[in-house]
Amino acid sequence: MSANLKYLSLGILVFQTTSLVLTMRYSRTLKEEGPRYLSSTAVVVAELWKIMACILLVYKDSKCSLRALNRILHDEILNKPMETLKLAIPSGIYTLQNNLLYVALSNLDAATYQWPSDSQELNSKELSAGSQFVGLMAVLTACFSSGFAGVYFEKILKETKQSVWIRNIQLGFFGSIFGLMGVYVYDGELVSKNGFFQGYNWLTWIVVVLQALGGLVIAAVIKYADNILKGFATSLSIILSTLISYFWLQDFVPTSVFFLGAILVITATFLYGYDPKPAGNPTKA
């Protein structure tokens, strides 16, 4: 059963990450009238959706009893403040990572995405170089921060007996607080002018749901597998989403360096999961 959950969660993570990257990229390149939705508010809404989903799962595990749900939340969260505070560190890092994902997907591909500018005309080459640099920095920062947060969260999950859903509620609580702080600092003026849900449409809500699902799936992968396999699953999803971008969206031209990287990732995934059979004892002559 544990092995089935392990590979099922890994498969769902690959599907979720691929869908999220493609949908998020499309949502940030889609040109519509009116203001574009704010990525900072989308991060907060995704955290709130994750909290609600986890509360429903805890409710189901407690045999659909509101009294039992209230007791579990009170005993596991309110009565254990130090255990809850441990989740503040990875939560802050994950919130930063989610915001950086929007930054990266908005800047890495300058050919299909251009920031609107009413006051000045920018040279396309300068815009492309600047966008790629910003996107690269966002990706690198997200990679380093994600590695630390993943290992830290895995340590917490496997050293305690609390359910993964309780841990996600704690994670989402701090994530929503950090996210609201980001909204106030970076987009407070825009929110006060056009509202919290400005620019939201059906595609935005799909992005939000996929991002909330990702938090749940990542926690399940870390719980039933480990953070290294999570990294390999994410890498495979990057390769898959890039291939879809080439054949379907036609906004990416793979190079020999990309193919070399893809081969290395697939080989590393195979080698990590390969379990050779023990050699038999040699027969004595």
C-alpha cells in the first residue's frame, strides 16, 4: 500500500506540475482588456484553498464528526504552538517560491510575453535580455530555497506523528499570512484601486486550484517517498512541459544542451530507482 501511494503521488505530482506550468504561462501571456490578475493575490487564494481542502480531509478522517474535527484541530494546532511554529520557516520559503514561479514564467519567454508599456517604447532585444536575466534569477533562487524547504519539511513530517493534512493546515496558515504581507507591500496600491480579485477569470481560477493541489501532492510525496524523488518528478515535469511547449504551443526551440540535460535527468531518475538483484554466491569448484 505504501509503495502504491508513493508512485501514485509521484505520478500526480508530474501531472500537476506540468499542467500548472503550462496553464500559468498561458494565463500570464493572455492579452485581455482591463488589469492583469495579481500573482501575489493568487498565491494567497491558493493557500486558503489548500487549508479548506485539508480541513475537509481531516473531517473525513474523523468520520465526518464536527466535534472530532474541532478536537483534533484544537489538540494538534492550538495546544502545540511550538510544533506549529516550526512550519513558519518552510511556509515562508514556499510562499517566496510560489511568487518567484510567476516572475519566472512572466519573464523567461520574452517572445510570447511582453509587459505592456504605455509611456515608452523598449528595444525588443533589451527587453528579451532583461526578461531572461530576471527569469533566470527567479528560477535559481526558487531552486535553492525549494531544496532547503523540502528537506526541512520532510524532517518535520517524518519525525512527528501528526497527519500530513494537519501539517498542511499549519503550512497554509503561515503561507496565507506571509502572502498577505506580500500583497500589502508590493501590490497594496493596486488592490485598493481595482480590488483583490482584479483580472480574475476562469483561467486564473484553474491556476489557483492547480497551485493548491500542488501543495497537497508535494506533502504526500515527501511523506510517502522523499524529497529527492520529488526533485526528480519535478525535473521530469519540466522536460514534459517543455516538449509540450515545442509541439503544441510552438514557443520553444530545443537545443542540443536541452537534450543533453533531459538525458541526464532521465538517466539519474532511472539510476536512483534502480534496485539491482543481489548477486548469488559463487559456487565453489
